[in-house]
Amino acid sequence: MPMSLTREQLRRVDEEAVSRYGMSSLILMENAGRGAAEIIHARYGSLDQPRAIIICGTGNNGGDGCVIARHLHNFQWQVTVFIVGDLSRLTPDTRTNLSIIEKMNLTITPATADVISEKLAASNHAQDVIVDCLLGTGFTGDVRSPADTLIRQINHIEKRATVAIDLPSGLDCDTGKASDATVQADITITFVARKKAFDLPSVEDYTGHVAVVGIGAPRELITKCQTLPG
């Protein structure tokens, strides 16, 4: 079975890549987002003008989404970005990557989840690829309102495909427990390694096909962190 890591093991990979090896966290995010964008483009970029709606949270998962938006735009996609949550809570790397796509004049809507839900319904198109960058590996428990309503809308609107970034929002990456609202993806593009929960057969209903993207962390570090207590 392919390597899978827990939430804590993944945190250690990121932490030691920066502290021990001197890698920039922005470079790690860039590698993740660019790799994900290349997979999305290869899989869904065959239309004359492919379209993507990228739904970002304020954490680093949202920062990955901003990187993906930039690269899909460079691949000639029509890209719309929604930022869900309090912008004062953006992580530093997410703020940096959001600033870049703002300067590129991409279509960005920062708003609460309930407002974005209305705008998503208004802008949705049957050929849209929905990219879920809402919640990351730190998520546990249940999705709070109104984000839960937004996730249910993502699952039910007409679209070409749903792509989850790192893991489907609403899924616990260690236990595989699905929240009361969990994204049902056609493909999950996950970073560094498969998440521990992906080993459970029931999780495939949410992840769809799983593709792993490296972020440039040394393979010796990843192997070492796999042996650490989860």
C-alpha cells in the first residue's frame, strides 16, 4: 500500500522542511499549488475555454487555491476565486498569494459563506470545475454554519467535476469521519503523501480518485516522519 501519513506526521514534514532544511514555506505552497494546477489542466483543460471556480478558506489550503488560480489562469482558464471567511485571519502565505492574484486582476469575491453561496448559484455553469480549497488537514468535528450550506451546494450544483485539494472539506484526515457536510469529490489532489484516512474503503465515496503531489520536501524527511507517533 502507498505511504500514508497522519495529521501530526504531515505537520512535522512541513515544520522540519522549513526549520531544519531552510526551505521557504512559500516555496512549499508554490510547489503544491502548481502541481495541483498541472493535474487539473491535464485532466479537464481540453475545452476551448475551460472554467474553474476555486473556493478558498483563510488557512493554507486557501493559499494553495490562490496558487492554483494563478497557474490555471496562465493555462488560459477562466478563473473565479471565492474567499470564505474573515480576511483578517488569512495565514501569511495565503495573504501573499491572494495579493498576487489581486494584482493579476483575477475575479475574486471575498465574502461570508452565505453570500458566496448566492453568488455561486448565480455564476455557476455546467462546464465549471469546482476546486475545493475550503478546509485543510487541521479540520476536525463538524462544519459550522453557513459553510455547511456552501459544501452541500458544491455537492449538488451542476458542474463538470469537483476537485478537492489535499482532502475533501469536512473529512477528518486521520479518522476518515465525515462531517455533517463533506465535499464529495471526483478527484482529490493531496500533498506529500496520502492521508491516513484514505486507507479506509468508505472514504473513497468522498475522495474519488486520489493523486499525490510532492511539495519538494526531502524524501528522507518524509520517510522519517512516517515513523513518528501519529
